[in-house]
Amino acid sequence: MQTWTRRSLAAAVAVFALAACDETLTVEPVNEVEVKEAIIDAVSARAALAGIYDALQDGSYYGGDFNFFLELPTDNAEHSGTFTTYADVDKHVTAADNSTIEGMWDAIYSTIGRANTVIALVPGVAALGDDEKNDIVGQAYALRALAFHDLTKIWGPIPIRTAPADDLAELATTERAPVNTVYTQILADLTKAETMLSDDFRIQKASRGFVHALRSRVELYRANWAAAEAAALATANDGYELAGDFTDLFTDEGSETSEDILRASFTATEFNNLGFYYQSKSFGGRWELAPTANAMNMYEAGDARRAWTLKLDSRGRRYVNKYPTTVGAEDLHIIRFGEVLLNLAEAQARQGKLSQAVDTYNQLRERAGVAAHALGVDVTTQQEVLNAVWTERRRELAYEGDRWPDLVRTGRAVTVLGIASFRTLFPVPTNEIDVAPRMTQNPGY
């Protein structure tokens, strides 16, 4: 199997695969182009931007495995299919040669490699007006920040690549950067993106609202509560609000709502695997993952999220219904305002703003059709409010790829899941260490 140094960052070394994944970008795909020739005019610049979004669609990234492997190790999901790489993650016996984990690493670094090429070359395209040029580069910075965060929240220290490498020999010297250094890079990318992005309100392309929302997530993971609160409030000021009905968020095609901040775009041709892998075999699904009995019981009576998210087929088998078709044409949320509200509620609670925190997460409870909490009655102490926020996160964001990193970042994974502490980070793929001698493995693997 090829490694990220030879495949996923090939875009940063020898070739740049471009594909249009956004209907607003009418460009032809371009393949096998030398880096120095990859972006030479307005058309190739727009195609290069589309190529970054195309990388997000990969079946190893937002098109499937990245979601599955952030649910499967948790109390939300269990393995019900045949893939041994999935079974190992479910049983917490994952090894460094797990090919699905290798594919995730490859896909995310491919996204970074494409972003690096756009950042390096688009500023030199004279045929683009300054506004469009800045907007394209701003989107690349924002998506690179997303990819770096997706990496570090599951692997910890990771290699930082911010420019196309000159040759493979340079990549062989790659080593991992400390988590704090990675976060410094992520925040720098977000700051740069915010200054460059246009004022357009859009859902399938990165926007300033996406930068604010992603910053709220990043600062929450950094335990920088005041900054997380500020970023979440900035997102609210951008005009986002909860969709009127929870089910509006998960339609067959992924219809746009007021809650959407960034969605990954899919069609029946460029499809995702979420519905197919989660749906019951009775409805044409693969049923590779199933909800646990614990997850079936995590909702209060009458919670509309439970009625839509989790179901039983005619044989009494549990399955996830959040992605309602097996076609895979849904435009999937990368981040939505419901998560931002939960980021805000936790940041408020961490700072002792308990009344504000309860008011914030009550918005999600009320939409779900369950009674709002009253401070001093349903919850009283700071820990009780935090527990309530985490419970709402689990219910609201179930099967959206948040449960595993939530348990890890809050220090609950070992206790809740009964696992060894070293298992809270995924193993660095063996192939990466084989081709880059300075790369180190996470302890325990």
C-alpha cells in the first residue's frame, strides 16, 4: 500500500488531481499535472479549489470511514458487519497496520496537500481578480485548518506540512509536531482565512461563518473557554439559527437549512457510504455498524431525535436512520449550528456561567420536544450542568463523528469505555514510520 508521503501528498510533490465537486464551479477535471503547471490561469485555479472539496468526499474521509471510526470505538456503535479493520476498532485491539486507519491518514493528508498547492500557487495567477484570488486562498486556509484539526484530535502529535515539498527525499525527513504547535498552526490558518474570505453566505464552500464555527470547536478542544465562547457567539451573530425541525437536517438529498454552516456535497455518482453502512439490510443497507443497546436508551421519552436517529427493522435489529437512504446523495454536515450551541454551552459552564449554559442547551432540548431544564431544579452544580451538556451532545450529534473525540477530550474515555489509556489515540500507520524514520509511534502500539 502506498503511504501518505508517496500518495496522499503526491499533490504537493509531483501531481495534483483536480475534480469539480461543487456545482457552482463549472470546470473540467484535470489529472496528472506537474505542481508548477497545476495552477496557471483562472480556470485551473477554480479547478484546484474544487479539488480540495473533492478530497473531503473521499470514502476514507467525510464520505465514510472518518465518521465510522469516530463512532465505532464508543458506546454509540458496535460492529455488525464483516470488515476486520472495523471489528478491531470496535474491540479496541487496533494495530498500526490497520488499513482503514491508513486510508484515513492518507485521505486527510491528501486534502492538506491540495490546499498547500492552492495556497502556494493561486496568489501568482494574474488572470484572477484580487477578490476572487483572496477568496480561493482563504477557503484553502480554512479547509487546511479543518484537516489539521481532524488529524490531531485522533492522533495527537502529527506532521505539519504547509507547503508543497520539493521531492520525496524531503518528505522522508518528516516528524511529528507537538499538539500545541499543531493548534498554533490551525489558529493561524483560521485567522488568515478570516481576513481573505468573501462576505458570501454559502453552505457548500467555506465561509467566514465556517471559520467562526470551526474556531469555536478548536478552542473547546484547547480548553480555552473564553475564546470558544467568543467564537460561538460570533457564529450566532453571522445569522445562523437552529432548523425548525430536527428531521429537516437529514433529508434524502441533504436540503439546505438555516442551521447549515458547511456541508460536504455528494451525489448518487459521487456518493457517501454513511446511509449504506448504517442502514438495515432490510432496506438495502450493508449494516456494517449498528447502534448499541446503550445508545437506544440514551434518550428521554418523547425526544424527537431518538425517533428519527435510531430504529428497529422488522426483525428487531437496531439500525441508524440518521442518513435515511442507501444512495449516498445526502450533503453531509461538516459543522452545523447545533454543535456550535453545544460548544457555547460547555464554554459557558466551564466559566461558571451556569444559567447562560442551561439557557443555551435548552434550545436543543426544546426543539427535540423535551422539557427545558431549570437551574436549581434539574441541574444545580457546575458538574451537573457539564454532564447535561455532554448528554445533549451525545443525543444531538449521535453518528456525526463526535462521540469518540468528545470522550477523549473530556477525559472520560477510559472510564466510560473501560479501555487502556493509550487507546485514546489511534496508532500512526506503520507505513508512515517505515518511509519516514523520524516519525514516532504513539505509546502502546
